[in-house]
Amino acid sequence: MIQLGVLSTKYHRLLSIAAILDVFETVNSFCVEEGGAPTFKIHVLNADDDHKGFYGGYPLEELDDRTRFDLIVIPAFAISDMKKAIRDNGAFMGWLCDVRHRGAAIASVCTGAFLLAATGLLDDKTATTHVDATGSFAASFPSVRLQADAVVTQDQDIYTSGGSTNSFHLLLLLIENYCGREMAIRTAKYFAIDMDREQQAHFATFNPAPSHQDELVSQLQERIRRDYAQVSTIEELINDLPSSRRNLARRFKHATGITFIEYLQRTRIEAAKRVLEQSSGGVLESMIASGYNDEKTFRQLFKKTVGMTPSSYRDKYHVRLQHIHV
């Protein structure tokens, strides 16, 4: 039987743990229906000695080294302050390193990747997280090979997933690896999950909140937010700032996780997406509103950033909005 540990972290997202438990319980029920024994022995693990009782029908277990775990799953966080989430869940970090050293696979759901990365176990490994948290993640953990558009990553037996429903794709991958392709397909059908999602870029909303103390970088961020459609080059935005281009580039990437050219491009593409989502928004209108004047360049950057063409994005989200208002 596979020993599965699900962390009951502080500030975890309730839906995240509920989904994890539901999926693995369902797999166990399928195994019993087929005349076998449950595949997973599920443990819900808690680092707070004062917090006893049950979670989802499972007794909350303390962290210890008596059980040799095969797989640990870290849920998503329900708060946006990842520094606080990591700090207040510090008791898990050393334990995660210990169980990893003893051979356990580890998987993180969505922003749970921040806690996993803080242990150092993701250093020099590929990872993903919620698409809107990738900038903060990249800035906080430069040693991790972030794949911002990925739905799921697997590097040896360390796994991560993107946000929200992408967690189901992570769980399906785990089920396929531990139980086989047939069980993964049966589970996907039961939960009505499309198994062919390959990227999460079009779910992103580029609206970076200031999470740093660099006033010069904040000035440039505000200029980009205000003037992105009027400027032709980044030099127009930085020519009077009291810093060399090289120094500002270094500080900007350190503070935001991306270069200021990428930041400008993503701000423009986000503006184009808003136009395409509106009832009257077309590709040409979105190009002009976002500050581009070359349609080929605009289409290439849009597809690279969003993962689909402007026309496909409009068809996907403009139509949906129409249905909502019917």
C-alpha cells in the first residue's frame, strides 16, 4: 500500500485539500470495486501540536519519522502573502527534506510550490505554480527552473502544478505513475477532466502587485502602466531616471522576476486581452489599444505570451461573456 501524506498547512485552501482527498479516495474505491485493496493509505499531517482532531474524516497526525512515506502532497495556499505562508509553515520544511532524503516523492499544488521551493528541494529543478504568481516565484527562487506556462511539471519524482483546476492534472499524473494509465483515464472520466491541457498561459492576468521596496523600480512600473500604449521603446520610459540602463535592468528583474522589456510587453498584451473580451473588440482594435502598430509582431507576441492567437482568444472568451449575459 502506498503511504500518502497530505499536509494540512496553515492558510491552506480548503478546496485544494478537498480535491486531493476526493481524488485519491475515489481511486481507492475503484480498486475495491475491482476486487482489490485500496492503493493509498491516506494520512493528513499537521505541524501544530495544539491542533488535534480530524480533517475530512482523517485523524490529524503529527510529523514524525515512524511512517516511511512514499508520496507527500502540499496543497495550495489561500493567502497571497507567500512570505508569511512560508514563515508560519516553517515546521514542515525540515521534515520535508527528511522524508525526501528517505525516498519520498513530493508534489505541490498551485502556490504550495512556494513552500516546496523554500526547502531548497526545487533548486535546479523545473517547476510551475499559479500563473499569476510566477513573477513573484521567479524573483523569490531564481535557482528554480520555472516553467510559467506549464500545467504540470515532473523532475525526477518531484512534481508541481499550476493553479486551480490544473491540480487535477497533477493528481492524474500521480495516479498514472502509481496506478497505471487505465486508472488515470477512469478517474479523469469520473471527474470530467480533459486530459489534454498542455499550458495555462491564457488563464493568466498580468496585474502585478508591488511586493518590493525598490522605489526606482516602482516608478518605472507606474510609467509602464500609464504610458504603455504611447511609447515606442523602453528608453523613452527610463531616459530621465537616475540610474544607468544596466543597473536599472538588474534591479528591475531582481524586484519583479522579469526584464522591463518583458514587463512592458505583458502589460500591452494584457490590455489587448481586455479589448478582445469586450463585445466590440476585434484583433485590429486590440493591437492599436495595446500600443503595437505591426500586426505580424503583435500576433507573434500575443501567441507567445498567451498560448493562442488573438482570434482564438476572442472566440474563447468573448463568446463565453456573451453567454453569461444572455
